[in-house]
Amino acid sequence: MKNKFEVVWSEESIEQSDQIIQYLYSKWSEKEVFKFLKVLKDFEDIVSIFPEIYPESEIKKGYRKAVIIKQISVIYSIENEAILIHTLFDNRQDPEN
């Protein structure tokens, strides 16, 4: 079996995921929070084994964009046997912002 890459979350990506979780708690239910956390865990599992499975960003060379749910994408890069999660991106906003 292929070696797993380590997944490293930046401060920004941790803050973004915390904001999403807080939003889900305030507007939805605990069930939705757990669904979101499962989606993040599934993403980590997949990308740690197949780091190039998601397409390269057209905006920033060397970065990849994974749409994990319709509203949220994860921006990451591959460096030295590690997956660096840079940010979570709300797909409904302008990418220039």
C-alpha cells in the first residue's frame, strides 16, 4: 500500500473550519456539524493517500482545489510528503476576494 502523506492544517484553515462549525451550530443542528466533520475527515483520508487526486488551481500554480461539499472547497499544496491545507473557501464568494 502507498505511504500516507501527513496532513497539516494552517492557522487560517483551522480558523475557517471553526467559523463554519460555529455557523452550523448557530443555524442548523449538531447533526450537520458532525456531517461536516465527517466530510473533512474523509477528505483528509483520501488526500493523504492520493494527494494529486484533485485538480491544480487555475489561479495559483502549485495549489490544488478540492470541492468537499457544494458550498466549500479546500485549497492545499503538496510539499515534502505532506499535504498543507491553506484555507477553506466558500464557493459562493468571489475568488478575487
